[in-house]
Amino acid sequence: MKQNNSDREDGFTLMEALLSIAIILILGSVLVTAANTALRGASRSFNEVRTAATFTRIDRHIRENANNLHISYWENPLPRIEDFNAALFRSGIGGYIQSIRIITDNRRKVRGIEVIYIVNYRQSQTVALFPFRVIVDSTQ
């Protein structure tokens, strides 16, 4: 008995099935690679933003504390600055601080500090000047 051509072509051949599976796997791997690359980029961006926010928080903390330190021209500023530096190291930012340097003017008067700190292997610095008290002569 002779078979009809339509009876033989009702399904996929093994080669067609394997080819369609290979195409689906290739497209899937391309999509997974693209998604993984996008996630890594988003993670890197998030870490950059978090590092920048930490830099801003540390800078603000240093400047606010320096602004609250009033040193009169007649007093020896070193004990108060040592206390200030120790307080910075004890605070929440102390773990980031690498070094603190006292800034003086040309007459060797203390004017502020320079703090160098590291966050996520990136270094930054803050230069904070201390406010000074103006002495007014009341005899005039």
C-alpha cells in the first residue's frame, strides 16, 4: 500500500527539533548575558552613589564640628585641637580617616585642619577652617 505524502510530514524531524532548541539556547544565553551586564552596571553605579553619599556625610560632619570650635587668639589651641581630632576618630567617621593635619597661617597661628579619608578604596580630603572671634575695642 502506498503512503500518502501528507501522512509522512505531520511532525518535525529530529534535525528540525534540534535546530530550534539550539536557536532558543543561543537567544537565551544572549539575553542572560545582557541582563547580567546590566545588573553589574547597576550595581557599580549604586556603589558609586553610596561612596559619594559617604564622602558628603564625612565632609559635612568635619565642617560642622570645625565650625563649632571657636579658638580665641590668646589661648593655646593645641589641646583643643587634639581633643577635636580625638573626637573625630571616636565618631562614626573615625574608621575612614587616614590622617589629620593642622593648617597654620604665615604667623604660625592655627587656622583649621585638613582631613584625608578613604571610602571604598577612594581617597578624598576636607579642608575646614576654624571660625575666629573678632575682638572689638569697647573703649572707642
